[in-house]
Amino acid sequence: MLHGPRKGKRVLRIDLTHADTEPQEFDERPVVPPAAGGEDVVSVAPVELSGRVERAGRGYLLEGRVAGSARLRCGRCLAEFDFSFAEPIELHLLPLAAAPQDDETRLGRHELEVRYYAEPSVDLVELAAEQFALVVPMKPLCAEECRGFCARCGANLNLGACSCPPQSTDVRFAPLAGWRPDE
Ligand SMILES: [Zn+2]
Ligand SMILES: [Zn+2]
């Protein structure tokens, strides 16, 4: 690195070699783009990213916490709602030279939160974006019991029942409700 941590300057990249002598602590608020969490993210506050990096085996161990809040769009009724998160992070960082050669082993390692690095550094903006992507639900719901829209008339069922006749309970074909073959 060209320069180390300085007072008053935000250091958003950790030089891992600094942890060779003593654990390095970090506590930052990286700004990540809403799209990092997927298309249902309307906005996201700066992500709180804190923890420490220490030397471990052939590489480093990063332990910490990711927390923050975002505004999401409900996958059923499209209403926006606030979403808060706070999750622990534990990453084992190993030099690329230590990576297993066959893909199967590599996939297995990934599940154990092992990351391989070409350069001994961690970009905290990238880490914040990646961790944010992990905490945002695949299909955000404003409430577990959100009723969404009626597949027939499009009414928002959270506002009350529509006047459609009761439907069969088989929802497997619901996604096809508005589908018509091309003529
Ligand atoms: Zn909803
Ligand atoms: Zn209806």
C-alpha cells in the first residue's frame, strides 16, 4: 500500500500484511449501490462494517459484523418497507496459491466461507456489497402474511377482499393466469 491508516481519512481497503504483526481492526460505513442487493432494493443506508483481521495459518481470518437498513419493495404487493439487518461475518482468507485445483473442492470450500486472494488486501466496499447481497431476501415480503394482488382482477388484497368468486386452492397455475397464447 502507498499509505497506511491516517486520522480523518476513510480507509476502505485493508492491507492484510498489516495483520502479520498484529490484528487489524476496522469500523467503516461503506456506501453500496442499491442494485448490489437486487432489483427489489429501493435504497440502502451506508452499511456498517466492523471487525478485525488476524493472521491464521497460511492466510488470515476476518471476523466481524455487517449491519444496516434498507428500503425494499415487497415481491407480492409492491409496497415499500424498511428492512434492518445485523449478521456476523467470518471469512477465511487464503492466498490464491493455496486454492484447490479441482472445481468440486473449490465449491465445497466456498460454502465454508473461504476466499482466495491474488493481492493481500480486502476492499471493504466490495465486502459490504457482497454481505448486503447475502442478507437481502430473494423475494422480500412486507409481511409474511402479505396477500398480494388478486390474480384475476389485480386488486390489492391487503386492502380487503375483491369481488372475484372464490378460487380453487391450487396456486400452481397462478403465474399463468394472465397468459394468452400468441395468435
Ligand atoms: Zn406485501
Ligand atoms: Zn379479484
